[in-house]
Amino acid sequence: MTNEQIAAVFDQIAELLALEDENVFRIRSYQRAAEVIRGLGRELAEIRAAGELEQLPGVGEAIAAKVEELLDTGDLQYLRKLQSRYPEGFLELLQVPGVGPKHAKLFLRELGVRNVADLRAAAEAGRIRQLPGMGARSEAKLLEALQNWNESQTRALLAEMLPLAEQMVQLLRGLPEVERADYAGSIRRGRETIGDLDLLATSQHPERVTTAFARSGALERVELAGDTKVSGLLPGGRQADLRVVEPDSYGAALVYFTGSQQHSIRLRERGQDLGLKVNEYGVFAEQDGVEGPRLAGATEEEVYAALGLPWIPPELREDRGELQAAEAGRLPQLITLHDIRCDLHLHSSYTDGADSIAALAEAARQRGYTHIGIADHSASLTVAGGIGEEQIAAQRAEVDRLNAQLRARNQRMRVLLGTEAEIRADGTVDLTPRIFELVDFVVGAVHQGFSADPDRMTARIIAALRTGMVDILAHPTGRLLLQRPAYAVHAAELVAAAVELGVALEINSSPDRLDLSDVNARLAVEQGALLTINSDAHNAANMDLIRLGVLTARRGWVEAPSVINTWPLRKLTAWLQARRQKKAKS
DNA sequence: GCCGTTTTCGGCCCGACTGTTTTCAGTCG
């Protein structure tokens, strides 16, 4: 079983235990274990083989035993037992906004509601309002939630939500009484998919802002509106939450609403140890349960400082060791968009790209880059109009002409020519070494035969790397977010091979790829792999997508020096030269 | 269920909002 599958089992156990009205801390243990497992770079099977399961944070004797059972049998008796107490599909009820374990069980017990369809029928028949603790209002809210449920239940891609978030922040900043406004939540942390949009504003009069926002029409439907909080649905059905606090609390609120929840919990626990209370309004001295004066709150830096920590970049706030690193003064110097000097995976109009090489070079120059790499599809990817040696030779001539022109105009921009080769099912590459008479570098990629099992896929890619023909491995795990699962290969083995062979692993910035993932990027960093962050743009405008790749890299604790896109052109070409010489010798 | 250079037992983050059971439980993040 994959880490993701095992994490999903623990999430399910947590939901079932909540139905059982179990101790909340026991429930939280399973949730925490699930999150820790999702954040692992290594596969659980490997960690188990090394006898290190119980060394994972949040994994003790009981959970370790369950991991082992899942790895050995692909099944878990404990889960089966819990599941057997509820109808199939019952847990889906908990996905309906406003329905928690208590109500779900009430519906089952009193009305025989077994799934979402039953619930809808009961609500439409007016039977919910007859239940103890429920009324006509509860029933109406439930019906409304059910109506919007389908459209809002899937997560959205980061790229889809970022513009929406920026738009909302602009709107908020334009409201009277608003002093500051920002987006927070998982979008500020740069997560690859986003569940809902968290917005934060400051004002001396929070209630005026929440009222104005609720009336602004920004939300298609307002679900909840209080003095400091508004929730509702954006056009398109995405959930949005606005919180408004006073300026003195801005930093504390930003920390809190940026999360992650686990990061917030760790901060509050740390506060407790120091005799401090941490909430979204600030850090307060606390004695015998009595809240003392506010020690921090206006800025994030101040809040972290009150807890004896340096400011932690939002992308790291996942409870994946960032507090320990901060305490030890070992936070990474995260790569920034500003560090990027080039984009090495661009498609031109020679194949399925929209723009000429010259247009791409100019777009890159405008972005402050000093060089780019064209990597059009090679001949065997016919669906993308892949090109053979003859056309690559024509590209070479054009690139040489263009570089001469750029030099003549004293423009600090150079074009490297690459090609995106196919890694075939047998682990060979659809090119011969002669290609290096024409191109400066080769990007290797798998575009077909994805259904192969992970063992075979891993062997296939590593074999391709061993040919020495591949300088950059594009979108290494082949996932497609919200479409195709993340584990097409054994990432850890792939990283090890890339390190051994000096191949750069790509963080592909396509919105539905972001591959390597944050977790795998971190694994690569820890193993000392070279990385490359590329847009994979098929037109000049999409070169801006590299921002997503940089966010993903930051989530993976990536620092600039290990990313070849941050290197000066001279260093990059020297690296490629050295690889060619090594290949020639072998 | 996990965790611990003050603990191997007794803790475990904190607050907003809603609807309804007039004092709070349920849900959410």
C-alpha cells in the first residue's frame, strides 16, 4: 500500500471514532498520524523495513502495528470492525457542511438515514425539524448545504484559486474601514490544491467590514455572518471565509489563519510550555489561567519572537519539523522567484507551442532572465507534433542566428537548445548520442504507458537515466493533480539514482502537475539532488506559471544553490559540458 | 493514542458562530 492509502485509512478511523464519541485526543492521534504520513518523503514500507516506524512523530506502538498490518495484508481488521457498525456510504454524510458525527448518528438512529441521498429525502420531507435539538432553521440550512455540496466538495488547483484570492484581497482593500487585507490559509502556504479561500482583514471596526463584505456581492451566497467572521460561497461554488480583527492582532491572526492547523497547535503548545497563551488575537502572559497583558500580536515576526522563534515562511508551516529547525536556527534560505535566471523547459511553435523561439526569448528577458532552454518534443511524441533530427537541425540554426543577434544588440539573453525526449517502455530514449551535435541538453520524460506498476516504472526511468542521455528528468512521478494518483514510481529510488548520476530532477510548474511534489522535492533536497524548476510553458504568457513551481519548491525546503535555474549561464553550460565529456568517456 | 532532561500517568490549542435544549452542544478551522 502507498503512504497515501495508509493515511486515508487513518483518516477514516478518525471519522469512525468520532461517530463512536471516542476521546477527542485519541481521534486526533489518528489524524495526526495521517498527516505525518502524507508528509513523508520515504515510503512506509522502507521505514518499516528499517525498523523506524515508531520513531516517526505521532506514531506509537498501536499505530505502528496498524501500519504493519496494512503493509502486510493490505487490510486492517480494526478498520473493518469499526466500519461494520455503520452502513456503507455513511461516512459521506460527514462531508456535508454542517453535519458532524453527532448529527449524522442522530439521523441514522432516529430516521434511518444511511447515506447522503437518504438525508436529502429526510430533509425534503420535513423530518429533520422534528428531531430533538433541530428546528426549521437547521433543516433549511441543511437543505442549502446539500444543494451546494456537489460543486464544493472537490478541491481546486492552486492556479485556479490564486487569481481569485488576489481579486478578493483587492476588493477587501477597497472597502472603507479596511486597513490591511491578505489571503491566508493553504493558499498562502502554497499548497498544490485548495479547499477553501481564507481571507483576513484588519479594521478598528471589524463589524462594519464584515457587514460591508457580506453585502458587497463578492459572495454568491452568504452562509454565516457575524461581527468578525463571514462565510459563504464564491461564484463557481468555492467556499470563502473572511475574518476581521483589530490591527494589534493582525500578525497573530495571520499566523493563526495561515495555519496549518497542526502548525498552530504546535505553536500554542509551545506557548503553554512558556506560560503563554496563543490565540488569533495575540500572545498573552498567562498566570493561573488568568489572561495577562498582550506580549505580541501586531506582526507575525513579533508573534514568533514572543515564542522564542524566528519568523517561519508560510510554505514551511506544515508541522514537518519547521519548529525544531527554527529553534535550532537552521531554517532553510528558501529559493525565491527572484533567484530564477532561466526556464529550461519551453515549447516553441516548432511543435505544440504557440510562440516563436524569439518571442519566448524576449518574454524571458522581460522577466529578468538571462537565458532560456527550448525543449520541444522529440519525434516519437506524435500527438504533440514532435520533431526529428532534420527539424532540430533547423532549430539549431535559428537559435544560433538569434543568439548572434542578441549578442549584436548587447542584450543579456541567450538561448540554449534542448529537446524533450521520450523515455520508452523498455528504458531506452528515442534519441542517439549524435543528438548532442545539435542540442545543448536533453530533457527526458515519460508520456505514455503510465499504467505500468510502480516497480516497472521506476526501473524503466532509472534505466533511461543510466544511458547518460538525460540531463533533466521532467515531471518525474507523472501525477496529474485531481486526476491521476501521485504514486506512479518509487520516488525515493528515483531520487537516489538521480543523485548518483547527476541528473537534475524537475519541479514542473504546470498547474495540474507540480511534480516533483513538495514532499518529494524535500526528499530530493535531503539526498543532495540537483533540481530544476521549469514552467513547461507552451506560450510566452505561461512562463509565469513558474511561480507555482517556486512555491512548491519552497514547500520542499529547497534553497537556490541546488536549483540549476539559479546558476549563471556559464556555470550551467559548464555542467552540461562536463556531462557530455563523462558520457563520451563511458 | 501519543508523549515526557521537572512526568511512564495525566495531560493533550483555542475561539467564532449557529440554533435552540434558557446555559450550551455541535461544527468548523
